[in-house]
Amino acid sequence: MSDAPAPESAAPDSTAEGRTAEERQRLETAAATAIRGLTIDAIEKANSGHPGLPMGMADAAVVLWTRFLKHNPKAPDWVDRDRFVLSAGHGSMLIYSLLHLSGYDLTLDEIKDFRQIGSRTAGHPERHLLPGIETTTGPLGQGISTAVGLAMAEKHLAAQFNTGEHVVVDHMTYVIASDGDLQEGVSNEASSLAGHLGLGKLVVLYDDNHVSIDGQTDLSFSEDVAMRYDALGWHVVRDIDGHDNEAVARAIETARGTLDRPSLLQIKTTIGFGSPNLAGKADIHSDALGEAELNATKEHLGIPLEPLFHVAPEATTLFHEQAFRGSEAHCDWVGAMDAFREASGDEAAELERRLAGTLPEGWADALPTFEADAKGIATRAASGKVLDAIAPVLPELVGGSADLTPSNKTQAKGMEAFQFATPEGRYVHFGIREHGMGAALNGMALHGGIRPYGGTFLIFSDYMKPAVRLGALMETNPVFVYTHDSVALGEDGPTHQPIEQLAGLRAIPNLLVIRPADANETAAAWKVALEETDRPTALALTRQALPTMDLDAETVHAGVARGAYVVAEASGEAPDVILIASGSEVPLALAAREQLASDGVQARVISMPCDRLFLEQDEAYRESILPRSVRARVAVEAASPTGWGRFVGLDGAVVAIDRFGESGPGAEAYAHLGFTPEAVVTAARSVIDSLS
């Protein structure tokens, strides 16, 4: 199926409303003036913020929000709403003003608390704080890149569910982006992918105001952005006067009618528009105006000096009319869904299930179980087998790889490619764009209806760390599949052998990092990841084969879900030492246990695939796994020792790597860097001796 045709303009023309063009212009000016007034008052009160962009883009934003944006403030999570992303998140007072004037759940008192502790009007837009904010923005480039994922999700679901008779997925994604957004490399990665996929319902309003914090942008940024985006396969409209509302409206209308390519609208604005002495200057980018200039600006714009935070009654007129049209569109969509449900009940139920984020009943029955095997398989290969098994029962599973598909094992059997001509495909070739991939995965997860995942080598998680962090902050739930997780990857050497990456990822709040020890733990890890609703998961998987442990599936799944469990108990009443390991070092700890036993030393072996899950367990469970009475503890992981001290304590030891790796065959590099049963035995004996 192809996407539905372009929607009709969300707002009828002026004469159809019985309103002259001059009257509309007067009301739009009043709306833009209100945005500028709220912006400068809030920033002055906080003595912190970025007034330049909201003042400069107020006119274009009013045109977008009152003529085109399909939304319903009374139902901000309506699934077929248009998405709006303020990628230039430093200009957060723009979106706060738009939300307030449109009738969202954002009071004037909350705007007065801009940038204060506990306020929902944070310094940069935070998705979890306010309805109407689609994605957290702040780190430049992330918003536009996440919006690519939003548009991908819309295109994919439309292709899967829309028919000639029933169109139930049909919305736009609009972005306001700054020069800074387009200078950050992530935006180019994501924009390149968007151009390749022909995401025609993605429209970016580029605020080309020629100013950044340092001064005029030509200090460091002299490229022809429009030409670059043309080369990326975008539809580009150049040199739009951002203070000519009709010119902006014509450009948006043209973009909405261009469905074979995303659109970049180069909107020329004056930063700080309305300020008599600072407009067009870098000083107004990110500093409060000060009392004298604030008063001069209000006088210039016709805003009363008192009361502060003044909003003229007519400033909300067009916003409320557009909100009413949005509510009508919402009602129409409900009717369309009813008709779809009547004609295709199963399909409608499937779409509703996916959008609700509910997994199919019994889906986990498809997870494979692997027989005990001393030779075993690599956990990346086991992950591939898990995907083969669950992809048919989880049609919402959409994922890909950053050009490492054969290595990451991320393409399940039968998964067709998501391409321009086949947006119903479920496998995304992200290309060598790890950072853009991470942001797009966040966007797909935020959109709903899709459970996204994406793969690369663990070492290249560094390239996508900002997107991973934002995913955790926003409480999204993509799955990041990281393979080649240690120095045992071998010959590629130190540039590809991760050392500090596991510790760095584990340090991110609200991110699950799961490093399974064998094939069955890998299946259990996927189950945990897919059942998460409000946090992302990073899977760290091996290149090399690991033995499949002789444990029943119920034990493994329960143990992984709780973060750590006993995989081999000590003989006798209490262990002399506890060996704690993750991933490929669990077999190493098991081998060390055998050597210790031969000398009469009893060791318990703990597999700890996920430290965060373990720390979330109640005290009784944690005590049952790591009893305080056993002070002799050794942690083993082929990575940085950072973080393991909290589990082994001051008396314990960590067998880890505190240097870069070596190029050579994987098994040899692994042993050369100290990962042998003998090294673990030596560490255990040393700890025991020190405590005797």
C-alpha cells in the first residue's frame, strides 16, 4: 500500500471564515506579539533563557500552529495528530507559549515559573513534563533526528494499515530547527536517511537567522545549507521571509503537497525580532534583555508594561479556532476508525493493540530454548535466532543495523527492507549512521505502534551515546543491540575492542544494560527488553561462541529478570568465595570454580547480566544471592573495573581490564589480557588469604 494523499489544509482561507485577510493578519500579529511578550517576561524573571529564537520565529510558528497543525489540546495523545518538534530546544519559551495559547494543560503561573525547580516549564522542553511536547530537545540536532523516526513510524504504519477505503494513519511531522541543529553531525546522518526513504510528511522549518552564541554564523558556518539538503534528496524552498506570513503559509502548503521527499523550508528571520536595540545581534540569542531593553521592546511592540505576562484577549482567537478544527478532525478520525473496525475488525484491533503498546498474548511462547552444549554459540548468533523466532509473532518489531547486519545478526528471516517503495518493510538499513540511528529509534518508539531496535558494535555505542541517554531520559523503550562486546572480538584490535563502554552505559540512569552469558540468557534478555514500557535496553553480545549452560529455562528467565542469580552453588553450607561475572566471563568463573574445588575451596558462581535489575530487587533477594557474611568476592568482566566495587566491597577483587586492547586472534587476545581460569583462581586465593 502507498501513503494516503496529502491532507487538505487544516485551516480554511480567511474569506471562508468570514474574515478578511487584513483581520487575519491583525490576529496573527497579536498572537506573535503575545509569544514575544511571554518570552521576554519569563526569561527576565528567571534571569536565564534564550529569547532570540522565540522572538524571531514567532510569526512563522503562529502560521504553522493556527493554519496547518492538526492537533487537539484536549486529547494531546490522539494518535493521528500532527507531531511538532522544537528541535531548537533552547528556544523553549516558544513552545511553552504556543501550548498555553492553544489551550493545553499549561497555566500562566507555570510559565511564570520558567526554569525553576519543580516547574514543568524546564529550561529545555522535557517530554515527560508537559502534554504537547513530543520529544525532549536540548542537545542540538537531536530533535530533527528524532523527528525522522516519528516520520518513519507514520510512513510504515500507513503503508501497513491504510487502504483505498480506510485511511486511519495520516499525519505530518513538523520541525523548527536552528543553525545549531543543522551544524551538529547527527542531523546530517538522520536527514540523509530521511532523504533516502523519501519521508514526504516530514517538514522542517529552518530558522536561518545567521546568529549563534559566538556571533554571526559566518564565523564558522558558511556552507549553503539549502544546497546540502537538495543533495540529500530533500525538497527545498529557499529564502522565505519569516516575517511575511503569507510567504510562510505558501511554503508550508507546497511542502505538504510534496509527498515523495521531506521538505526543508529556509526561513529567513531576524533573531530577537521586536527588540529595538538587540534584534539581529548575538547578545539576544541567550541572554535576558534587561529592564531597559525589555521595556523598550514592549513599547515597540505595543505591549503594556504592566501587568507582566500580559496576553491580549485576541491573541488566543486563532489558536482556539485551530484547536476546535483539531477536535473536529479527531472526531472524524474516530469515525474513520469505527468504519475501519466494522470493515476490517482484525486489522483495526491489531492497529489499536500496537498503538497501545500491548504485546500479543502468549508472544513469549515463541522464544527459543537452547539445549546445554559445551561448544555453544555466540550470543549475537543466539540473538539472531531469537529474532527469527519472535518476529513472526511480533509484527510491530521493526529494526535494523548500522551497516553491520551480517555481524549483528539483526535481520530476522523473512524481514523485508523498509525502503522508499516498500515502507511496509520491517528491516531498516540505517547505513553507517549510528548516531542518527539512535535518534530515529527514539522517534519510532515515541510515535507508538512500533517496537524498534537497532544494532552496531558495542564500541560504536560511543557514536550514539547522546541518543541513548535521551531515550533513557524520555522513558522510551527501543532495544540497542551491541555485538562484539569485548577484547575477544580479536584482530580488529584496540580501536574496535570496547573497554569503558559497559561502565559508561551502566552509568546512564534508566537504561538497562544486559550482558547475557549464553544463548538462553540471551532469549531471556530479549524478553526483559520487550516487556519494558518506559526505559530502553542495551544488549551486549559476544562475537565468540559461549557454552550453553545446563540450566532449566525457568531458572534462567527468572534470574535474568532479577538481574543476577546463582548458576553454580558451592558445596557445603556456605561458600568460601563468591565469583560474580557477566557475559563471556561466566564460563571463565565456572572453570575457576572447578579448579578451586579441586583444592578444597568452595565457590559460588553468580551470573549478573544486569546490575540495575539486581539493585532493584528487594533486600531479601539481594542477600540470598550476595550474603553479607561472605566477604570474599571476586568480580570478573573483560572490561573496565568501574562499577564492580559496590558488589565486591573493599575486601574483594576485580579481574578486569584497565588498559586498551591488543590486535590478534580473539582467544589469544583474551588470554593475553589476563582472562584465564588461573587468573580468577589467583584473585580468589588472594582475597581469601587477605581475610584469614
